Amino acid sequence: MNHLFIINPKAGKTDRTDELKRRIERLMRKRSGIYKIAVTEYPRHATEIVQKVVSGGEYWRVYACGGDGTLNEVLNGAVGLPNVEITHYPCGTGNDFVKLFGRHLTRFYSLEELADGESMEFDLIKCMDKHSINICSVGFDARIAGDVHLFSKFPFVKPYTAFTLAAAYNLFKGINRKYSVQVDGEQLDGEYSLLVCANSRFYGGGYNPVPDADPTDGILDFLLVKKASAFQVATLIKKYSEGKYRELSDLITYRRGRSMIVECVGGRDVVNIDGEVYKCDKAELRLSEHRMKFFAPKGSFDFFGKEKQSN
């Protein structure tokens, strides 16, 4: 078993590169097999590193040492490759994807437990030419994701608070847009504040809009949040963040399915893919034909209620 550790020095509030290198070297002195440490230098570099290192065909475990964006870059380098499995060593601002593991979350901060871990295949979202393992969205919250960095670097500002501050900032820039929306062929055109495609559960520093989303069930969860006023957003956001969408059926349409096609009427909008933001006229969010092996500390898949698929 070979191990590739990809460190993003820009993740989080401080550069932890030297500390992580020392910890990785101590860990791997006790283990056999090849290991490599790579440090990213620019956006999307982690994707390039994965594709370059694992191309020989040997089996690799790849550790995304950064935030959710680093995990997404690693995923997009590894997707479709049968000789790779990935994990997340959380060093970022939100570290939202691994919140899925609930009481096992703190175990992801142990490189030893990760190295000795087991794997399970997870579903993926395909959006444009990118893949997502967590949550994609279009609209108000995607625009917020693009502005979170404005607040997250301030001392003592926690991820959830940074997201909330960015939300308040975007209230002044306009909430709603007109969209042509299709969910598994059902036409749901209208004016919406945001449109969410969830493979997993957490984003935005701890928001949990679909608490029953399961990345192993072969289906995606969609939330279509209808036109809302600034006052409604202020009262809606708490229930939305706690996953109480069923209590908001007058404002939120919920569907489960395999695809959501969103066309932005009247101009481009922002799409969020695991915290990375892009501008587009049309976003097609589909259940990918690919799945991804994700490894985690032993026993941490227990709450999915499904048989583990370990190597």
C-alpha cells in the first residue's frame, strides 16, 4: 500500500506544512510501502499531483490535508481510477464533509487511525466537468460561499459565523433569481433564492440542510428554496441550517432523484461545488456514473447501516 499526502499550506488560518511533514514522517517510519508528501502551490494543483503520482497503476491511499476545497481537488484527480482511495485530514476552515461521521469526527485528526482505516464506496455528483462528494448549490448560498473568505480569516471568527456574516452581506446584493429548473424531467421553473443538490449532509461551516442525505444510497436529495424576502431569509436560515425543511414546505420544495438541470434566466449565476465556486449560465447536477472509495478510521461507517466495503 502506497500513501500520498497532499498538503495545502493556504488551508485554515495558519500554515501547518512543517508540522504535518514531521507528523507524516514519524507515522511512516513505522510502516512499509512508498509514501510521498506534496505541497500545493496554486489552485487545482492537488488534482494535478494526484493524476501525476498515481498513473503507474500501483494502489494508493491519498490524504487531502487541507479544507473541503482540497478534498474536492483530490477527488477530481482520483475519480474514475480503480487504484486510488481518498480521505480527508481536516486542516481547513469548515471541514464540512467529515462532519458526516458524527461521533467519529475527532478520529479524523489522527493520521494513525486514517492510515489503518477501512474504505467504503461513496456516490458522487457530476456538475459540468467537475465531481462533488458533498453538496452542490446554485444561487444565494453559492454566492455566499464565494464570499466566506472575506470573513473567515478574521481572528475568533468560526466557520459557521463566517458563513452567516457572508449571508448578511449578500442580503444587500440581492437574493432571488429566475431559473428554469428540471428535476428528473419534472419542470419546476420559477423564482428561487437557492437550489441545493445534496449527496451528503453538511456545508457552509456546519449548515445541515438535508440531515438524512446518505452518500451510499444511490440517490441525490434536492431542495428548491422559493423566492424569499430579506425578512423571510433572516427567519428561515436557522431552520434551514438545522435541516427542518419539512417545516418549511410553503417555501421549500423537496425532491429525491438523479438529476437537476438549472438554467439561469437573465444572466450567469454562481454554482458551488464542495465550497469551490464557478460562474455559469447552466448547471447540470447529476448522479455520477463513478463512485469513489473513501477511507476512514475503522468502525466509523457504522451509522450508515450498510455493509462496509473494505479492502
